[in-house]
Amino acid sequence: MAIQSFIPPQRTLMGPGPSDVSQRVLSALARPTIGHLDPEFITMMDEVKQLLQYAFKTKNENTMAISAPGSAGMEACFVNLITPDDTVVVCRNGVFGARMIENVQRIGAKLVIVDSPWGRAVEPQRLEDTLKAHPQANFVAFVHAETSTGACSDAKSLCEIAKRYQCLTIVDAVTSLGGIELRVDDWGIDAIYSGSQKCLSCVPGISPVSFSEQASEVIQRRSTPVQSWFLDQSLVMGYWSGKGKRAYHHTAPVNSLYALHESLLMLQQEGIENAWHRHQSQHQVLAQGLTELGLNFIVPEAERLPQLNAVYIPQGIDDASVRQMLLQEYNLEIGAGLGEFAGKAWRIGLMGFTARRENVALCLTAMAEALK
Ligand code: PLP
């Protein structure tokens, strides 16, 4: 049979990401492709930078979008900042903290792990005790919103502790940016990365990052080249920086950046505090409904992310057949468990454009039928 054009089904995406992309963002994606060094495009990139500074609540000059998914943002932060001479404290309470550990191991830096139980926030006291015991530590890394469990860590307190011990901070905000309170400058975050496909509700494949002045100086002072040519910030900034002539580094994903521009503009027009509030209020309706259906949350209420609702699969219910029924009958995607919770939990996302009342209602109706 001849291959036809691919027409995807119209789903409602309530998994751990990607989230639903609005028609407004999809339309931006379909605008004419222009050159990545076209002056019009460069003007738009400057606006993307401004909008990212707004979303991250930062004045960091070194703020940009990496042309690759969140994992590349993670790697960019680690490979640019860390060398084998450094000691990095990584807080692990789920899958993505474990990925940070792998990054540190591959660089060959000294690694200290602070473990907190999966399904719980990182414990600030454990970080403090670890830093006391390891005075040579110079970096602290943690995940703000652990997508594998739905736990929200207290980024402000963790950064405050790290600063007291003269450590630079690396924060994973892949799932947090746009969904919950996040203040890069006020909280003293030195390197942060996110993803386009979660609470920004843009198409997947772009990773916003931002580096503080102090972090940028560390990168500039490196005596060895960054082992990744593609992720080397000093080279990428030649293309993203407002200063002087833009130098070709790689061919930017032009249309995806139109989409990011539109999704960030939507966030700014809504007002980021309003977006945080919308995630919280829709989460409350969803959480109440799921609880009424007899589902139990993994994460205690005070540590829960509004945008990622992880619930235990009840005894006797078949994980895969429920998710398949939701997809087939309701065009609704929810996520399977990951890591320690594989086969034991569902992850129900309420991210970005998905976090709307009609989707909460659809999810509750569909789940009620699935659990009958
Ligand atoms: N960090 C967190 C917390 C995530 O949730 C994810 C993806 O789900 C990543 C990193 C990796 O991002 P990506 O899948 O865009 O590479």
C-alpha cells in the first residue's frame, strides 16, 4: 500500500508531557520558514530571549533556547559548568535526579548523592547535613518538579542552603516552568533548564536555559574546552547574543522557535502568576475528583505538583488496558508509572494549555468508566 500523509488523531494529552498545543501555537509553526540569520528572525530571537527572561523571572543575559529537548538543556548545564576537579552534590528523589547523577559521572567529577524517598520532596535538612560533611562541594543540583513521581521540591530553600555553603546551583525546571512559582534571580539559581513541551505547551524539541552572571564567568574561565561542541555555551552564545554580528553555529529549528515565541507570548499575555494559579485551581478539582473515585495520591498534599498528579493503580486493575481504553474510547492520554513506580502508578498531567476545566471533566468521566 502506498504511504499516505500522516494525519495524527486529535488526542487530549494528560500524560507527563508533551501537553496539548493550542491552535495559536500550531498556526505559528505553519508560518513561512525563513533563514536562521535573516534579520527578521534575529529580531524574533531577541524577543524569545526577553520572553524567556520573563518566564524564568531573571535578568540573566545568558538566557536562550537550546535547539534540542530538555535532556540537552540538562547536559548543557552540566558539561559547561562542571569539570573533573569539581565536587557536585546531586539530590535524587526520582528518575530525573538519577539522570543528573549520570551526567556528573560521565564528566568524571566527584559526586555526592543526597537521597530522599521517591514520591517525596528533597529534604532540605539532608542537603544541609551533606554540605556540612563535604566542605569541598562547589555545586548543588536538584530537580524542582520531579515528573516521575509528582513531587515538588522547595527550590527556594534548597538554593538558600547551597548559597550558604558557597555552592552554585543547577536546577531542573523541565516540568516546573510556567506551572508553579519559579524565581530564578530571587532564589539565586545559577543554571536552569526547561523543556518546551510541558507547561509552556509548545511543540517538543526545545530547551530554554539560563545562566547567572557567576555561572557565565565560570564557563568563561574554563581552562579546558567543553567536551560537547554542540552544547558549548561560549560558541552558541555567538549566535544568540545581542552583541555584535550573529555567527552561524548550527541551523536553528526556525519554525519551532516561532512556536516557542507564540507560546511564551501567550504566557506573558495571561500573566505568569495567573498561569500558576490556573494550574493550582484545576489541580484541586482534579485531585478531589480522583480521590472521590477511590484513587490515592503518591505524594503528600503539601509536596504535590499541580501539573503532575501521580496516583496508585488500584489492586486488581490492569494498567495497560485502562490506558488503552482511555486512548481508544476518549482519545485521552495519561502516563504510565516510571522508575520505582513503573506498573504501580498513573501519572496524570495538567500542564500548560491542557490545564483547563473541560479536560479535567473529561478525565474524571473517562477514569470513572475505566474503574467501573
Ligand atoms: N527533566 C525532567 C524533570 C523531565 O520531566 C524530563 C522529561 O520528561 C526531562 C528532564 C527530559 O526532557 P526531554 O524528554 O525533553 O529530553
